[in-house]
Amino acid sequence: MAQPLTKLLVANRGEIALRIIRSARLFGLKTVAVYSAADAQSMHVSAADEAIAIGPAEAAQSYLNIASIIVAAKHSGADAIHPGYGFLSERAEFAQAVSDAQIVFVGPRPEVMAALGDKVAARRIAVAAGVPVVPGIETAEISAAREFAARAGYPILIKAAAGGGGRGMRVVAEVAQLEPALEAATREAAAAFGDGRIFVEKYLARPRHIEIQILGDEHGNVVALGERDCSIQRRHQKIIEESPAPGLSDEMRAKIIDAALKLARAAHYTSAGTAEFLVEGDNFYFLEVNARLQVEHPVTEMRFGCDLVCEQLRIAAGGKVSAPADPRGAAIECRINAEDPEHDFRPATGTVLHLSVPGGPGVRFDSHLARGAEVTPWYDGLLGKLICYGADRKQARGRLVNALGEFALLGVTNNAAYVRDIIASEQFRDAELSTHFIDEFFSTWKLSTAEIDAAVVAAALANGDPQAEATLQRNSNQHRSPWDGLNSFELWRSRR
Amino acid sequence: MKLVRAGDSREIDVEVISRDGAAVRIRIGDREFAAEFTPNTDGGGILVIDGRRYPVFSARRKESILVSIGPASFEFKPAEAASRRRARGLATMEVTAPMPGKVLKVLVHDGDLVEAGQPLVVIEAMKMETTLAAESAAMVKQVRVDEGQTVDHGAVLIELSPPPASSGREAAPRAG
């Protein structure tokens, strides 16, 4: 049933909205952006053919507001909606509301999403399909959690049944921490996903996180586009992702891919999705399916030379998935976040005063940042993703180290120097990967004193610079304009 | 001049001893060394110290000097400005928001006695929860926010006073 699409509404913001708009244009679609009051000047708004305000800054009243988004789609005449990741992307009720409004949802069908997007139901499907799972139970009851923990042994992991991306996830080392952790996780899960159900499971000692990219169509075709290793995580948030998974034997890879395909077929999965696994020694355990496009999808795109958003659009229009090309080379992605790695990764906000974007062969930077962009406290702090491709891991890593060296962002504290030091480290070079990588090797990270010295020198030169002072003076005397905020942050230009 | 890095209380004593074209003599504390700075057309420049090249950008924001050295970014304040701020904090013993966000939970009431490490407020920013705890024993003088309220960076959340029967060390917020 071919159904030509003409206009796509992107129900998201930030880098992913921009990335989807780019592919939609390539696919021949008109694009509609939606935005909250905090994002009126965001790059995704100007990138789309039209843009519609959907509410105030609070996500609950804008990017999570199903009614507003459907109205925006109807009003603009969009015949398809792409949810991106996060926000409403894994809410079956949203997919259902979209479909009820006679609009094509770019993602799995609501019932598939309900089954697979829910960790508990997904486990049942996995077990039925013969895929191994980590021992665990669904409960927010302290007594049941305590009983399970006593049986499975501490530490245990508490996470949102509806969630993904580490939100509402906590490791509990001893019984005393159980109750407050359950409470906080329930609250975070409710806030982030509108669903406070909690899953409690055994915490593996030193696993790797390996996931399989899946594409399925309405004609019953399901393909896998290799794996991504996303073991390098901080508080269950992925920081660095790569493909292929270093050191994974062909036999293990084939087994995990086979399990992912079994799952996807059992669930009649359509569109792009990811089956996540924990791998420890010769064992692997199904973790969850993310029934959406993932943050780290570019890693797969670089290796397979494909465009996963275009694939999603083709599938949504009733087309068939393309047979995947043979994967080539290696790709590594790192996430640049608005956070302060020198102060417990405290979230950061601010105005971008300067941005240097890296370039060169095999370098891709997916970001909505530009000079003057505001980073607000309303949404998650992903500023951009830097992805490098190489003929092999060594080349991809070398390119990423160089690219991070070219990167500069002034005005919003971020983790770029931290991820550079990780990528450049011996431990990363030697792929000593596990989900405890950060705890093991980077828990006491500090900037090098040479760089701190250089910064002090630069600050001293800037402070004494008469031209910088003059610029400051001039700007403070200027009449007020919408650009005032930017002008007063004028970059320092030194005399020669 | 004396500079203080944001989030750090240590003063850095730095002096530009001489500057002749690109060549700079600099002193940090008791270490004196040479550097070379060459501006480029995009408002930044290249700083060379000890044979290492650093791409540099810098900007002023209010009383701060922002600097990037490659991918690393820094915020400095002149020491006088920083110590003014600290003095204010000491006098009033305020627990302030370390970032803009929403107050999820207020865990204490006016008049409560709190111990070091006791959680006071839970705030949420960028979908992550941060618990602010008392750094030392104190008495809650006044809770200044309600649950659900949105607060700006630096907003006063709770005023503390020294506990009645103790030496009354400063109680400052700590991210946990």
C-alpha cells in the first residue's frame, strides 16, 4: 500500500530535529518544525519550511503535548510526523493519536511500540523468542524489590519501565539505599516519560553494552545493520559509541544479530529500532528495544553508507527496506554535552559566544549550535555529536582526536576536553571496554596543568588588552537591540 | 593581576611581564616563562608555550573572562570580584541554585536543625535531579522557595544560620 508523503512535521528539537529535516528535504518532503517558547530562535526552526509554536518552555506543555502537536500537523497540512528520540518518540499513545488523526507516524505501529517499548513486555517477547535476558522483576513496591534483591544479590539496578537513555536509572549497592532510590527513580520516570513504573534487575559486574540496529518494513522484511558498542557510559548515559564493537568475535556478533532479528520478527517490527544487549564473556543478555531512531545512529550510517531517516521515511510511505550494503571501516561518535566535567558534571547553560566546528575527511558534526544560540535548562544538555569514520578503528580514532582538537565552544561549559582525553587514552586505544570504563579509568579526571596554564596566560592577555576593553566600553554604550546580548559578548580581538 | 577560576576559590597570581609583538613573558605564581601569541582573523589566536600550540578564543561576559584552549573551556574572574561574592555568601549563609531549574522537593522547614550532609533541596535541571545538602550543621533560618517553583542560577533557596549550640561553621550547598 504505497502512500506518497508530501509534508513531514518533526515533533522534536535540537540536533535531531535538524538532522531529520535535512533528510526529509532530500526525500522530497516539505518540512514543519514545532518549537516551544524557549526555542523560538533555534536552528531547527529556521531550517524547516515552516515552524509552529506549540507551547511554553516546559516540555510537558510543548514537546510532550500530544494535542498541540496534532493540531500543528493538521493546521500545516503535514501528512507525516517524525518523533525523533526522547520526548514522545516511544509513547504508543502518541503514535496512536497520530494515526487516529489520519497522519502517518514515522516509527513502529502503536501496538508494536506498546509491546516493545515497555521493558517488561519486551522481556516477555524476548523470552518467548528464546533470547536470553537479565534476571529481574517489575515493581515499585519496596517489599518486592527487597525480596528480589536479597535473592539476586546486591548491587541491583533500578530503572524506568517506559524509559531509555539512563533517565530514572540507579544502581543500588545495599539495602539501605533501596527505598530512596525507588522513590527518586519513580519520580524521574514519571517526569521524563509520564509513566512511573519501575523495573528492578540484577546488575552485571563488568558487561559491555552492544546493540543491534534493526530496520523492518510493512512487507515483513527485517534487516540488521550491524552492531554498535556503547559501553562508555557515565551514570548510564552513553558518551562514546562505535562500530564495529572492537574485539567481538564473528561468532558472537552473528549470535547477537540473530537474536535481534528473532525479536524484531516476533514483534512484527517496522521502521528503525535498536535491540540492546549486555555482553559478558561468552554470554549475552537482552536488555531492551528502543523503538525509535537512536542518538548514536550516525555511527551505523557512516559504516553502512546509508541514511536511516530516509529509510524510515521510505518505510513509512509503504516502501521496502533497502538491502544493507556490506559494512566498511570503523566509526566512532562522541557526545558533546552542556555539563561541567570538573564539577561533578553539573548541567551548564549559557549563550554560545564562539563555536569552531571541526572538518576534514570522515568528520561529521550533528549539532543545532551556532554563535548566539541559547542553551537553556529546559531540555537535556546534548549540544552535538561528533562522528568520525576511518578505514579502521585506528584511523577513525585518530580523526576524532584531531577533530576534538579543532573543536572550540565558548560560552557554554561542556565536556569536549573530557571526551578528547577519553578517546586519546591508552585504555580507549586498547578498547578495554565495559560499562564501568568511566569508573575504572576516568573517575578522577582533571584537565592537564599545561592547558590550565595556557588558559591563565590567555585570560591575562585578554584582560590587559586595550582593544578588548574598548569593545566592551563601546558595546555598553550602545542602544538596546535584540542583538545586545550578543554584542556585549564580542569576541576579543588582540592587536598584532 | 589575581584571577579565580569559576568553581574554585584559589587565587591565581599572574603577570604579563612584557609583550613585544607575538613574544610574551609571563609569570604565574613563582614560575616565569615565555609564550608566543599570534592572533588570527576569526577573533582567536594561537598560543605557543613550551613548544605546544593551543588554539585560543576568549571573550568577556560581565566580570568574567571566558577562554577556550582547544576543546577545553574556562571561566575566570578577577579575584576582587570573586571575593566580593564570597563575602556576601558568608554573611548570609544562603543555599543558592547551582544552575537554573525547578525545585522538586524541599526537605526542610524553617527552624529545622540540619546536620552536615543532610539533603535540603532537590532541584531538577536538564531532566536530572540534583540534591543540595548542608555542608555542615546549621539551622534553617528561612526556606525561600516552594516545590514546583522554577529558579534561576544563583537564586537563594534556603537561608541558614549557625546551629544554636555549636561553633557555627559555614554551611554551604554541595551537589550530591
